[in-house]
Amino acid sequence: MEKRRADIIAEQLEERIFDGTYQDGDRLDEVRLAEHFGVSRTPLREALQRLARSGLVELVARRGAFVRQPGPVELMEMFEVMAEFEAVCGRLAARRISDEALADLHDANEKCQAAVEANDPDSYYAENERFHAIIYRESGNGFLAKETGTLHRRLQPFRRQQLRLRGRMAQSMGEHRAILEALEKGDAEAAATALRGHVAIQGEKFYSLIATLKSAAE
């Protein structure tokens, strides 16, 4: 499915925040950005709202949008909570997942593998999101799935960026296989452990990514 214009703009702004083009505290001028991207202010504002949900931008009434980089402690805290949320989803899903959902996970993994072979992190991330969303849903706990999905969206740009590290997609693919194997066996604790480790590794890899981007920007 073709990406929405607002999503494309949000991802390009993410890149500029991560590579140091926009620094913490910088004001994002809506008029100039709309002209730059050749769009009206409506999709631009949607993009800024998406970035605000992930914590990369702060929207201040009557003042505009400002870049806000989460500090390392805040970011690690979010990843720690995300890892535990996903572990609980995996534990419950191992007991409740349907055969149809398992087939959907296999399909998502096959498409992830194709993205690894094509060295296409954006396509990998799209299928990775689908993979995780299936597990959230199959937990059978609507409240947990909603809260996990909310935090997932908050961490979306960070989870997406870490896939650009050398070898990370292939490593993530191996983790997906371990998760799926545990779910197929109905092994609740193995599924929880695999998902917890999968997300915790993302947090660690993100710090490596930030260090690399800062070095490139200096």
C-alpha cells in the first residue's frame, strides 16, 4: 500500500532529526517546510502530530513545533517498559493464538526475509510492525493490546532507525524465527523471553545508532 504523504514527510523529518540537521530545541517552521515538501499545511501538520506522538517534536500552543530529543534515561525507560509489554503479549498469545494468525506470522516473516535479502529496511519495518501487531492482538487482552500499541507507536521512529545498523535486519530476522517457534509450540515462557530480548536489543542498538549519527554530524 502506498504511503500517505504525511507519513513520508514524518519519516523524512525523523531522518533530519537523527542526523543532526535539526537539533534539540529547534523550531520547525510550518510555512517553510510546506513549501519545501510542496504540500499544504494539512499533511505537514499531520506529520508533526505523528512526531509529537513519538516524542520527537513538542507542539506548543501559539508558538509552533519544536524538536525534542528524548534523553538516554527516558528512552531506556520506554524500551524497558516496551520489552515487558511485549513479553506479556507473547506469553498470553502462546496460549491463545489461532492457526490463522500463525499463518499470518509466517507470511510476515517471509516478507521480512525478502526485505533482508533486498537490504530494504523500510519494507522490513513495515512487515515487522505487522508481525508485532498480530502478537498484540492474539494476546486476547484488548487493554494490553491497546496500551502496547500506543507505546509501540511512541517508539516507532527509534525502532525503525535501528534497522539501518549493519547486520541488524538479519539479527532481527533470527529473533523473529525464535518468537514464532515458541508461539507454535505454545511455550509461553519461551515466547515471553524471546520477545523481551528482541525489544531490549533494539534499545541497545539504538544507542549505537545515535553514536554513529552524532559522529557523522560532527
